[in-house]
Amino acid sequence: MADQDTMNVCNEIFVERLKQNDEWGERNHTPLKWLAILGEEFGEACKGELELDDEGFRKELIQVAAVAVAAIESGDRRQMQVAIDEAQKAIQEAPDENHNQGA
Ligand SMILES: [Mg+2]
């Protein structure tokens, strides 16, 4: 069943993400660095295919997908931090409503 096949692959990608977190911890690279890491994994998948290594090809594709997920997570954290920074700046720049009361 196609849905089950998809779930099985997504589960493998999830397990690979957990392995990456165990090995590297939370990584917050720039988009360019993420693309370089993806390029490396993609290159390894290409090598697996060129060497007719079906198992290696598949393993590297799982890693490509897991790195893509990590890059998305990192980008989401970056966007969240931008929103937090903007909110903090707005609070700091807001007029102090209590400043001149009761004088
Ligand atoms: Mg690899």
C-alpha cells in the first residue's frame, strides 16, 4: 500500500534525524551552509548510484531527506528568532506609559 510505503520511508528519515541530533546536536547553519551539506549528501547518493550500490544510494537519499528536514527546522528557528528580536525591539522602543504618571 502506497501510504504505508510512504510512512515507512518517513519513519526512516525521522530515525536518521534523531541520529543526526545525537551526533551533532542542534545545528543552526546559514542557508548556504545547509545547501553545501545537502550537496555533499547528494553527491554521496550520486556516487552510490554510479557505483551501482543500490543500498548506498538509498541510504544517502535518506540522509539527503533528513538534512533537508534539519535545514527546514533551522530556518524555522531563525524565523522565530527574528520575530522575537523584532518584538523585543518594539517593546524597548515603545513609549513608557508609566513614566510621567503621578508626578
Ligand atoms: Mg552521507
